[in-house]
Amino acid sequence: MDIDDINEEMSRRVQVRFFTKLEAPLKVPSASIAVPADLTRLGLSSIVNSLLKSKNADWEAGPFDFLIDGELVRMSLEQFLLGKGISVEKILVIEYIRAVVARKEEEPSPHDDWVSAVDGSFPGFILTGSYDGFGRIWKAPGLCTYILDGHSDAITSVSVINQKGEENIAVATASKDRTLRLWKVDGECHGNHPRKIRAFKILQGHNASVQSVAVEASGNMICSGSWDSSIKLWRTSVVNKDGEQVSVKKRKVNITDEENQTEEEAMSTLLGHTQSVSSVVWPQYETIYSSSWDQSVRRWDVETGKDSMNIFSGKVLNCIDVGGEASALVAAGGSDTILRIWDPRKPGSLAPIFQFSSHTSWISSCKWHDKSWFHLLSASYDGKVMLWDLRTAWPLAVMDSHEDKVLSADWWRGDSVISGGADSKLRISSGIPV
């Protein structure tokens, strides 16, 4: 190598200083070092692992991601600096974080038909719904403890109602049979063999398939969206012997298969959508959000029954969720493969603030991580579940363990992603550091 090659090689190095907000065992020295300008995040990750290994001989290398000025690096340092107009003369301060990727794929949990709905909001179990008409409670991968028996058609949506400090947990299911049903299960999920149970309440009033069910935070009410274009609100309480309404989450229950079923009509109905209401979410008591095949996202005032926001997306929508910064960002996906995110706090603008377009078919599900401002997931008929970070336009991770369309997905226990698909399997991807 002649002197010109050496000078060129030296000129293509960048002074960097790594820092992290992770705990002490994952902190590297703060001194700046010179690294090749053509390094990508994989090369940067190798350097950080080497620095950690030099401090701890037992360190086991793991993947890291890197942020410069709050943006995730998804190209070489040289390309990033050029694109952002950052001088190579200055010391580049780079924050490193654990890469958000699954460390383990659990054994699949088979069903008898498509797994159309999953809910991971309760850490003690996973709730699923299937096209075979049964709901199921899974204590662990492959370990089903309850079968919810009663619907006469496919289950389309499921939701855990009360989640904290209760021995017995109430759950809700929605179905193509035009009903919703409420069930009680033991939160500890004792036993290693599935037990069939009946619903304690049947909610009737929709004139077509019920596509989605969502729970109000207190657990005292749920809402549902239907192919009949309406949203209905329902009580989860039951009537005691004195004729008084008693909340399910406060009621001492003794689960028996022979327990009487009650039927109830909706408290109120929200009208405004002109086609199927595909998804509903109830993040605050006074506010419900919905998505529809009429290509709109709406925000509803529960007290007045009127919509206070109507965003036209231009595409059929299948799913919606609210989360992110201050639990205020609205994510929705549908028929054009693009996951869109809006910020309703920005007045005068109904344009999405983010658009992610890596899927190749309809988006069936989207879900924010409840402890992060930046992370959410999406599932698609392309057979993939993707993890997203608002700080980059590319997916953090792509999980393709399903053998067919993915119909639903959710987070579980904060570090796992659960998903159900047309391959009739519940999949669990675990060890995801968010």
C-alpha cells in the first residue's frame, strides 16, 4: 500500500464516542476512538461488543442499534453524515441501545382452524380466538387450560376485561355469529388439561358480524364494532339476587359449567361510519377510536355519542391502535400495505406524521408497545410480523415464522410478540428488549 492509499484510508475514518442509557455492565469507556467511515450498524455493534468484552471476559456478544441525534442508523456512517450534512471533523456522539429483535421462537400452539384473534394484555396467559368458534386460554406455549365454548361461528376479536389483582378474570369475545360473549376464567390457570366453560353473558344487538371488541380502562364497559357499520357500548356488570348491578371484576365467582347465562342489549350505539367498522380501541373513558372499510379513522366522544375527529385515509382500514408519545398517536393499517400514524394533537393537519411501507400485502393488525413511545408492531397477510421504531423508516425486525397470512398480533409480558395466522397456529417470539 503506497502513501496515497494510506492517506485515503486515514481520511475515511471518523472519530466517535459511544454512550448509553443502559445499566453499568453495558457501559463502554467514554473516550473517543477512530472507526472506518464505511461501518454500518453491524460493524458498530462488533466494536461495542469488543469494548464490553475487554472489560468483562465472560461477556456474550449481542446485537445493538445506534442513534445519532435521535435517529436510528440504517446506513453506513459515511452515508449518514453526508445525508444529514454533519461534518466529519467533529467527534460523532453515538448512543447505543439493545437491538429490538426476538431472541427465541417458542414452539407453536396449534388450533383446529385459523387463529383470528390474540390478546396478550394479561401476563398470566394468552387469550386466542379461532375460526373454529372457540376461544382458548394458553398458560404457556402448547398448554391450553380453558376452551371457551358457545359461539356458533368464527371468533373475530378477543379482549381481557379486568387484569389486576383479581383471582378470576373476565374476558370478552366477538364473533361472526353477531354476538359478543363474556366469560370468567381463573387468572392462575390451574391444571394442565383444557376445561370447557360457557359464557356467563351474551350480548346481542348487532345485525351483522362483530369485527372488534375493546375494553374501557376500568373494565366496567366494552365497545364493539360491526359489519353493520355501528359501534355499540355494553356493560360488563351482572345482576345480583337483589337486582343490583355488580361489576364482574368485583364479583366473587365460583366458575361452574352450569352457571346461568344472561342476555343483555347495548347501552348505546354510535352511528356515522358508512361501511364495516373493522377495529375499535378505548384508550380513555371519554374517548373511543375506530377504523372502517369506509376508509376513515374516527374519534368518538362517549358522552355525546358524536365523532369529534374524522380522518379520511383513502384506503380500506383493517386495524387501529392508540399509543406512543403521551399515548396520543393513532396507528392504522389496511389494504394498501402502508402502516400510517397520525398525531391528533396537531391542529389543522390530517396528514400522517409517519408512513411505513415494508409489507407487501394487507395489514391485518397493529399494536403499540405500552411502555415505549417509539415501538409498535404490525402483522400482514404477507405472512410477516414487523417491529417498528419511529426513529427509522425501516423495520427493526421481521418475523416470518407463520406459513400463511398473519391475522392478528399483540405484545405479551413486555418482551414477547404473539401472533395468530391462517396456518392455524399461535406463535410466540420472546426475548425482545424494548
